[in-house]
Amino acid sequence: MEQNRFQLLPMNEEHVEGVHAVFEECFSAEKWSVRSIREELTNQLARTFVMWDALEEKVVGFINVHHVLGEGDLNDIAVTQSCRRKGLAARLMKAALKLAQEEGISRYTLEVRESNQGAIRFYESFGFQKVGMRKNYYTKPTENALLYQIEL
Ligand SMILES: CC(C)(COP(=O)(O)OP(=O)(O)OC[C@H]1O[C@@H](n2cnc3c(N)ncnc32)[C@H](O)[C@@H]1OP(=O)(O)O)[C@@H](O)C(=O)NCCC(=O)NCCS
């Protein structure tokens, strides 16, 4: 069971509430409504994958990317606290990057809080490189965003 426990799936209607719950847990300072998440299902630009825990029957992680004019904006990636450091975010990222390559996307860009060392290590382990900084980009608390990119 354990080896098939975590399943990578394209997000569908049944996952929307679960994605919202993971988002709320992981990004307490930000808002992403259930309605906005649901809209991603029909947004032609959006690519969203979830990690489904077949044992607990719930969403434990997700990645949301927008493919716009040949480039990818990585909006969010998150894994629930109790399931971290099992390689689940890496599986989500690999799936998004594979799809991006299939769709001829040339690069991925993302922003990350300067203090979010865990996420920064994660992105750097995939070869993302720091290309800039947006001063006071985040609120609650106010913080600089680091801009990272990977050429595909
Ligand atoms: C960042 C996040 C998505 C990583 O999820 P995860 O499933 O734990 O990541 P993985 O297990 O796939 O990690 C893969 C590799 O990334 C690196 N990494 C991941 N989290 C790390 C951390 N907290 N500290 C240092 N390195 C880390 C490691 O190299 C890790 O490999 P290892 O476990 O063999 O050392 C998760 O910590 C999270 O949801 N954080 C809160 C939300 C967030 O900040 N998202 C990013 C917003 S920009």
C-alpha cells in the first residue's frame, strides 16, 4: 500500500476543497478562495496537479502553474506539513516541468519570500537560479521577493 499511497493527478473538481485546505495551512498570510481554485479547472492557462493520499483519502499537496505566451509562471507549490521531506513536492515539480517541456515552454519563473529558505533550497535543487528581487513585494509580514528562473 505504502508505495502506491501518494498519487500524482491532474486537479479535478473533487480536489478543489482539499487544495484550498492545503493552501490555507501552508500560506496563512495569503488568500486563495475555493471559487478561484475552481476557476483554475477551466482556465486555459492553468496547469494544476495534486498529490492524493490514497490512504487518508485527501489532497496533501499541489502545484499550480500558468503557461502564458510560451513561458511558465509558477504560482504556488505546497505540501502539507505532515507529508514533507518525502519527495512529494519534487514529484509535483517534475510533472509540471515535463508538461512544460512537452508544451514547448521556454522558461519557468517564480517568486519566493526571502526568508523561505526551505523553498529556496528546494528550487535550487531543481536548477532554478536567482535573477532578481522585488522589494517589499509581500505583505503580512512585509518582505522582499526573490525572483527565480529556470530555462527549459
Ligand atoms: C517547499 C515545499 C513545497 C517542499 O515540499 P517537500 O515535499 O517537503 O519537498 P521534497 O521532499 O520534494 O524535497 C525535495 C528536496 O528539496 C530540498 N528541500 C525541501 N524542503 C527543504 C527544507 N525545508 N530545507 C532544506 N531543503 C529542502 C531538499 O534538497 C529535498 O531533498 P531531501 O529531502 O532528499 O534533502 C514545502 O516545504 C512547503 O509546502 N512549504 C510551504 C509552502 C511554501 O513555502 N511553498 C513555496 C512558496 S514560494
